[in-house]
Amino acid sequence: MAYPVNYTLLNAGKIVAGLNSSEGLAAEVAALGARKVLIITDKGVANAGLVDKPRQLLAAAGIKVELVDDTPPEPAVEQVEAIFGAVKDRGCELVIGIGGGSSMDVAKLVAIMLNNAITLRQMLAKEPIEKRGLPTIMVPTTAGTGAEVTPNAIVLVPEEELKVGIVSSKMLPDCVILDPLLTVKLPPAITAATGMDALTHAIECYTSKKANPFSDTFALKAVSLIAGGIRRAYRDGGDVDARHDMLLGAMFGGLCIATSSTTAVHALAYPLGGKYRMPHGLSNAILLPHVMSFNLDAAADRFRDIAVAMGLAVAGLTARQAAEKMVENLFSLLADLNIAASLKDRGITAAELDAMVEAAAKVTRLLDNNPKPMAKADMRAIYAKLL
């Protein structure tokens, strides 16, 4: 394929990975010169005890900790603003996001607002962010969004019934810690949905019009790791090797986003999260095979590469045949992970499809990168298949 004329790799300042790597958190905070930190997480992570050890490590190093442990899933603008309002006068010098994409995205946004005279609404209006936020450290406890290494943050805009992405290199984290032991308590259903989210990132970025040698390298490695690990992690949450591969795969997927872009799957997923509060990973999972089936004739060679990375037996097949096998495998993967593919379970009816299409069609930032133009009729047909 013809690559873009210019392409850039944006990355976190430092990435530390491996078993028990989270035990080095205090040292990373000290290296960034902070003596008082803000941890942002959610109730599920807090109740699972995954914040206890980090707090103990920081306290033992003489570092003071402020805690926000009620980050909501799929946070809306007002909820992020409320969190910022609650912490803006606490004198924190560094922000740590511990959890999934929502906690890490909120951590990035709060860090920006703590060090800039800018509101979230102004960022949504694309007003420039003058400088980096407070230093940030990201510690993912799911293998999904890759938010730990992206310059992106997603927020729900209720009045538009749509999730919107804020993108700025000034949100890139200073440090990322990837400890697979923090993901072993992840329930099977969340393991499946977040893992499919990560796989979606890799596949979309590899087939995006913004694909480039950087994203290609990360994407195929991500596909290989996730395809090899997701079923094992789903069946046995304590399989540390599978958890390790999934966490690395999700991170590589995030690096893809940082240099390429997602496409129509994410564009069609945004209304599902914005209006119906469907979890982001689940939205992507059920849309992925259908959107890839739509894209197949425009990206058969790339789909063949993905099939090879997935470990599928495609030797001797034409590009088209290999691509079809890849799409078939995506449907099989959903079945193996017990991911239901019906919008009816969310109370969505055929009468609502047109409104969903209109909302998705607004996400031109992503639709423009899809390898095949997608008309509103095409979007509607894909949604209809999920009813």
C-alpha cells in the first residue's frame, strides 16, 4: 500500500514491563520529582485491592497520596469536571492512573487541567493546550484500550449522545508500568471484551489509510500476541504468560493508535457507548467482524497479513481466500469468548437505527481513515445485522 508522506511515532517517556514491575512505582515517582501524588482509579479496581499495594509502596517512600476511587465507566464531561473540581486544590504534583481506559483517560485530562488554564469543554472545542500537564504514570489493570501509551482521552458528551476523543501529544504519559499480575483478577467477560478492544485497535490501525511502517510493526505483533493469548486468558485468569502477552498486545495496540488511527469500527461504536452506555470493548467486539467483512474487498492483502499473524493456516490460499478466513475467525473468536452479538439486549430497535447512523456519520475523524468509503446505508446495514 502507499504510505502517508509523513508519519510520526508518539510514545510515553518510559515503559517498564514484567512480573512485579509495579513494585517500582515509588522509584518512578521519585525520579519524576514528586512528593505528593494523586491516584485516579475506579471502584472495581479499588475493591479488588489493586490500589492497596501501590499506596503502601508510596507511603513507605515518604510520598503522600490523594485518592479518587470512583471514576465512572465511560465518564461524561460533567463527571470529569467534578473530579477535577474535587482535586484541583490538593497540591498534587503528579497523577497516577490505575485501572482501565476510563481511569487512565481521566488521569490524563485532570493532569492537563491541573497545569493549564483550560477547561474540558475548551479542549472538546479544540482550543490549544499550551503545555504538558502534571507528570503522569499509567498502570493498566486491563489489557484493552492501550490508553497508557496514547495521546488520546475519550469522554462522553451527553447532549450529543456521543463519545468524543481529545487528542494531544501533551497528554502522553511520562511513565507506564505493565505488570501482568495486576490483571489476573480480571473477570472472564471483561477479559474478553477488553481483549477484543485491543485486537480491534491493531486490526484497524493496520488497515487504516494512516497505516505506516511504525504502526504496521506494532499492529502485527499485537495481533500475534492477542490471538495467541486471549482464549487462554479467558479460560484461566491465572495464566500469567497469557496475561503478559495480552498486556503487551494491548500496549502495542495503543502504540498503533499513537501513530496510525482506528477506523469505522470505532466510529460506529461511539453512538453505542454515547447513548446506550454499551461498554466500549463490547461495542468494538460485536462490530469488528461485520466492519471487516465490509472492508474485505478493499484490504484483502492486509487481511492476509493479519491472518498470518493470527496463526491461521492460509498457505497456498489467495489473498481473498485468506482474508475471508480471517473474518470467519473473528466470528469464531466471539463465539469462543461467549460475546453476544445482539443490540436487542440493550433495548435497541430498528426504529433507532437512523439516529445511530446520523451520530456515527459525524465521526469523520475516523471514518475518513477507513480503507473503504462507508455510506450511511452501509452503516445502517451493519447495525441491522446486530439486531
